[in-house]
Amino acid sequence: MTTIDNSMTGKVVLVTGATNGIGRVTAMALAQMGATVVVHGRSQEKAEYTVSLIKEETGSNTVDYLLADLASQDEIRAMAAEFKQRYDRLDVLVNNAGAIFLKRKESAEGIEMTFALNHLAYFLLTNLLLDLIIQTGEQYGEARIVNVSSGAHYGPQIVLDDIQSPGIYSGWLAYGQSKLANILFTYELARRLQGTNVTANVLHPGFVASGFAKNNPITRPAMALSSIFALSPEEGAQTSIYLASSDEVKSVTGQYFYKSKARKSSAASYDEEAQHELWKLSKKLTGLTNI
Ligand SMILES: NC(=O)c1ccc[n+]([C@@H]2O[C@H](COP(=O)([O-])OP(=O)(O)OC[C@H]3O[C@@H](n4cnc5c(N)ncnc54)[C@H](OP(=O)(O)O)[C@@H]3O)[C@@H](O)[C@H]2O)c1
């Protein structure tokens, strides 16, 4: 067991997809800094295990969990409501949970799964918690939203008319588009948050040997083999941890980071019209009216 360094004591952090990989290391590190950490998971067993692991490793008593399948908007709504029941502040939201699907699948609402899980879940959860995040920023001077994207966003354009991939489906293309959507969303969100004490940034963790792409029998062996060249989850989580906690980025917003440095994202990601149109479509698909 290591000792808590107290730099985030008093802060409340929610990390989605914290039961594995990059999210788990991020949650662990923030607990290590003294934050109250809410682990999001979809399996009770894995969430309970993660909470006990973090408590054991860090000595923290302020680790909690919430459950939701993020491919269900009802479950996201229930989780956001439960979070607000339990906590009166949210200093850092890390939207991290994501996956790739080589075969086309649909979410509970009948939306193409990659877009629903990797983008719409970030969009819906953030907007449901945004009043609390803004209030936290006002009361305590700052609050942060950190979105985990990917270098896979370079290349694809966002084709909003084809977001449901009704024609030929490509898992990698759908993944790349969803990760581009993370960046378009972050830039639009950061603009909308101007004048508040809330920042929104987005990142690429690097190629990381995690549970990623192991949900598929075709990609599983390739991922296992290529993991020799990959970063460990501890290395891959560094940029998430940096954006969630470092004073250096306290006032930085609307930026894309890799290796804890602001970088240029793809040309397509800076298209303000696409950012705006994605926001409109996401609002429609999640039924949010008050944003
Ligand atoms: N690994 C890489 O090389 C890489 C590169 C670039 C970007 N990324 C991004 O990094 C983020 C984290 O991925 P990772 O590499 O840490 O992968 P991972 O080890 O597979 O972890 C993904 C996390 O997301 C959760 N999750 C997946 N589907 C979910 C659903 N329907 N509802 C709720 N939770 C769900 C998983 O829960 P379970 O534990 O229950 O499965 C797990 O906690 C993702 O956004 C990914 O796109 C990864």
C-alpha cells in the first residue's frame, strides 16, 4: 500500500469504464491523490473488485461505484440521477469507456453501437451532469471534463447522414468516426462552457495493451501479439491523469492532448459546422431538450 499525496483531497471524480485498462489506472491514480473516486462499471462483480483493489492499493476510504451499461440511455440517466443523489459536487468527469465492434450491432435504443457507446454516452452523461459540474466550478474555482479519444480519429470524416452505417459497415471506420466525434464534441462543449470555470479537453492515450478489441475473436489474437509494442495501461493513462489533475492545465480548454502535450488534431475535427451539426444530431438522438 502507498500513501495518499492529498493534492486532490476533497474533490469528487467520476471515471467511466474504470473496471479495466486505462480507466482503472486513472481511477487508481486519482484516488492516490486523495480524490473521492466514483468507479463506473457495467458489472457489479468487476466494479466491486475494482473498488476493493483501489482501496487496498491506495489506502483510500473514499472509493465508490455506480453501474450502467452505457449502451443504454435509460441506464445512463439512472446513473446520473444516482450520482446527484449521492454527491453534491463533481470536480472531474473522465469519459473513458469505449470499444470497437467488428460486426454491426445496435444499442438499446436501436442506434449503431460504436456511435452510441463511444460518442452518445459521453454526450448524454456529460450533459446530464453539466449543471453539477458548472456549479462545482463556480463554488470551488474549477472543474474539468476529460474525454478519451484516439489517434484513430485521423483519417475519417464525420458523415452524419451515414452515422447509423445502414449500408456497408466497417468496424474500424465506425470506431475512427466515433473517436473523431469525441473531439468535435469536446471542441463544441469547450466553446459552450466559455465564461464558466469548467474546462473540456480530449486526448489520445497511445496504443495501449488493455482489454481493448479483445471483445472480438478476430482482433483478440492480433491485439495480444501487437501488445508487445504497446504501452502498459499505467503508461497509457498518464495523459488522462495529467488532464484530470495537473495545475499546469487548470485553465486550458478545448485542446487535444497526446503524451501530456497539446497537439493538433485532424483537420476534420476543427470544422465548426460539423461540431455544431454533431451536437444537434446528438441532442436529437438522446432526446435532450434543455441544452
Ligand atoms: N487501448 C488502446 O490502444 C487505445 C487507443 C486509443 C484510444 N483508446 C480509448 O481508451 C478508452 C479506454 O479503453 P481501454 O484501452 O482501457 O479498453 P478496455 O481495457 O477494454 O476498457 C474499456 C472499459 O470500458 C468499459 N465498457 C465497454 N463497453 C461498455 C458498456 N457498454 N457499458 C459500460 N462500460 C463499458 C469496459 O467495461 P468492462 O470492464 O465491463 O469490459 C472497461 O471498463 C476507450 O475510449 C478507447 O477507445 C484505447
